[in-house]
Amino acid sequence: MGNQKLRWKEEEEEALKAGVAKHGTGKWKNILADPEFNHKLILRSNVDLKDKWRNLCVTVEQGSGANRTPNGQARTSSVFPPRTENSSSVVTKDNVNDKHSSSSRRAKNGPPTAKPRPKPRLCFTAKEVEDAAKTIAKHVADAENKSFIAAEAITESEQIAQLAEDSDEMVMHLKEIFEQLEKTKQTSSSSDLGVRI
């Protein structure tokens, strides 16, 4: 396993960034096994890579390159939500008043309840975002295709139902015609019998 006390060299960081760009975030064992990077990361474990990547993401978020991922690629705005007024670290008169009023509320209402921890922010490379977009586009196209097939099936079943209804009407008309012919035959045969007698 890697030694946690070893400082990361710039060469190692670059290898990690290139490995994430090639294999994706979370594929730490693949990065370590890749001959392109394993000689530079020989002293590091997959846990070391994960921790360093997380730290690089935090550094990039807080640093001047907040619109870039650790490997220097442009980050899409949908990956990281913009800071809101509440998340600002600037202290204003309003913030101070809000903080005092919430602390006085806490004093009145008892100890504060446990707040849910905010979800950690994730770093995505442009390639990962592009692959995800392609996958989503494929799923949307498949769903549209299935929707089209379902609509065609519904139209066809409606046509079949209409044909069945038309067939029932035809059968009823044919029965009426057949009954009229039977009556006509009976009246004509009885009149023929009356003429012979």
C-alpha cells in the first residue's frame, strides 16, 4: 500500500489526471495497472489515488480555476451548482442578524437537531460528461422508438376493433337478408301449393 506520509510530486499528479482522463473517475485500479502510469504511481495505492483526486477537486473548486476540472478540462455548469446567497462566506449585516436570530431560536427551542450532511461534490472529466450525454441520448432515442411502436400498435388495434364491429354489422345484415329470403320462399311455396290444389 502507498505511504500516506509521502508528498505528491507534480509528476504523480499529472499521471493521476491523465489516468482519470483515460479511464474515468473511480477506476483507480485500472489507472494503477496501466503501463502508461504505473511506473509514475508505483508508490501509491488505489485509496491514495482516490483521496488525492478528491483533494484536487476541492483545490480546483476553491482556487482560481473554479471552472476547470483537475486535469484542466472545462467543467460544465450543470455539474457544480452555483453558489447561492446562503452559501456565501462573506459576512454581511443580514448574515450576522440571521445567525443571531437562529442562535436565539436554538436557546428557546433547545439543542439543535442534527442537520443532514451536504453531499460531496464530484469531479467529472469532459469525456465522462460526453459519454454520459451520449448514453442518455441513446436511451431517449430508444424510448422514443418504443413510444412510436406502441402508438402504431394502438392504431392497429383500433383498426382491428373497427373491422370487427363492421364484420358484426355485416353478419346482422346478412341474417336479415337470409330471414327475408326464407319468408319469401315460404310464402312462394305456400302459394304454389295453393295453385296446385
